Amino acid sequence: MATADAPSPRRSTLAMTVLLLLGIEPLHPYALRQRIYAWDKDRVVNVGQRTSVYQTVDRLARSGLIEAVDPGGPRDRTVYRTTERGVETGRRWLLDLLAEPLDEYPAFPAALAFLGALPRPTVLEALRERAASVAERLEREDAEVAEGLATIPGGVERINLVEYDYLRTMRAAELAWLRGLIEELEQSGPEDGEEPGPR
């Protein structure tokens, strides 16, 4: 059992999500993962690996930020709730993430930094493929959200969709940027098949 002065685990979006959701309603880890999917929070929180929620729950419990409501049952069915310290920690993490821009080092800009390592036609083919994928995802997610909203009488307040609105805005901006870069490379690049020069 953790003491009141136990160190907090490293902040992560999944740990914050667990603290905030268990502050709304006590759940066992499997139900917690299902809630993340049901509320479409998997768009912004990576729960692709089933064990990630269980590992996060274990770390938060050891740190005293969550506690078992009835610790006598099987591990995967133990129901947890957020402690008072956990509520404070989850809210502090949320405020920090809202207020402080972070250098997150996403993979795509890292790939862009080395475009010169590939022939121009290869780069163009990859960028066109990415642009098509982004456009398809925008269309698919718009349809999913519209379909979901149609099933809710009275609609949903914008605050409950604000993360989707942000992601959609970012995807639309990326698509516009990609199309501009593709056009620029098509007009100013080397001839087809020409190898890139040193940068």
C-alpha cells in the first residue's frame, strides 16, 4: 500500500485519463479500457496494447493515486477509484498539458528532415500516398462523428467534441500543407529518376 507521500508516477496522457475517468466512476481495468473506446478517447490516448491500461493502473495504485474499492477479487476485475491525491494530480496534469506547449518529437517531421536521402519521385509517391490517407481519414471520421451525433437526442455540447475538432483542424491543415508541398516538388524537383544531391 502506498503512503501519502509516495512519489507520483511519470505524467502521461494515459495516466491522466485513468485518473480523470476513475474520478467520475469506479471501474475495473477492462471496463476502463472499454470506456476509453466508448467515449472515443482512443483518438487521443494510445490504448492499442491491452496491457497498457493494466500497467498504468498498477503504477497509479502503487503511487497511492488510485485505490481498490474491493481488493479481494481477481486482478482484472478489481474495481478502482481515484483517491483525493489522485484527483488533485489528474487535474494538475490536465492544466499543465493545456497551458504548456511541449516538444513532442512526432515521427513525420523527423522523416521530413531527411527527404534529401530519397530520390524525388520516391518522395512524391510517398507524400501522395500520405495525402490520400489523410483525406480518407478526414472523410471517414467526419462520417463516424455525424453518425454518432445522430443517435443522441438533443445533440452534444461542443466541449464534448473539442478534441475531435482540434484533431480535425490539424488533419485538414496537414492535408493542405501536403498538397502544397507536393505541387512545389512537382514543379521544382529534379527530373524523374534523378537521385537527390547532398543537403
